[in-house]
Amino acid sequence: MGLLVPRPVLDPGETISFKKATNHREGVIARGGYLFMTQKRLYFEPHRLDRMLKGKSWKCDLCRIVDVDISPRDANVFAGGQRKRLRILLADGSAEQFVVNRIEHSIAKLREGIEHARGETDAGS
């Protein structure tokens, strides 16, 4: 992190609790980089090569995430379609897809972080 993939810009007190090398589906292609989770948000930061090729950062507040599950394989070879992908389902009905190794482990860690964030939000209400 740092040299190849920039660290996400965090708010004061925000810390990274999960970090995973991944490819993020961006249209019909996948961009390489890292997926980060903090107690408040999920971030994707593309590595420097994909940044030079117009790869975009992505972030989402954990409270906007409805579910984390597996997206089935499809015919889109350039966006990781030959593998099962991590799918982040959002409250607005959209979804983001990520190619990760050890997908079940990643799903469990993300769900745990999202549930913890929901508990923190409910406790603060």
C-alpha cells in the first residue's frame, strides 16, 4: 500500500479493519486494487496502473449496504465473469462486484463489519 495503491483518505478516528486485494468491476472491465473497510465505510482504491488508465476510486457508507453475497459466473471475461464474485448490494438497488480470493471469508468479514456498524448506529440513536 502506498507505492502501488494509495491509502484511502480517512476521517479523523476512522481506521482500516479489513483490507483485501481485489479487482473491481467497472463497466465491462475489472480494475485491480484494494478493497478497504473501516468502521464507517467501504472503499476501493485502484492501483497506479489502473489509475493511469482512468480507473476510479469507489466508496460507500456501510449504512447504505443491504447485503454482501456471491454474484454467479457470467460470460464477461474481462470483468472477472469466469469466477464467482463478491457482490455488494446497495439500498438504491445497484450492486458493485469484486473478484477476491477466499470469497466466503471476505463475505463473512464484511458482514461482520456491517453488522457492527449498524449496532453502533442503533446505539447512537
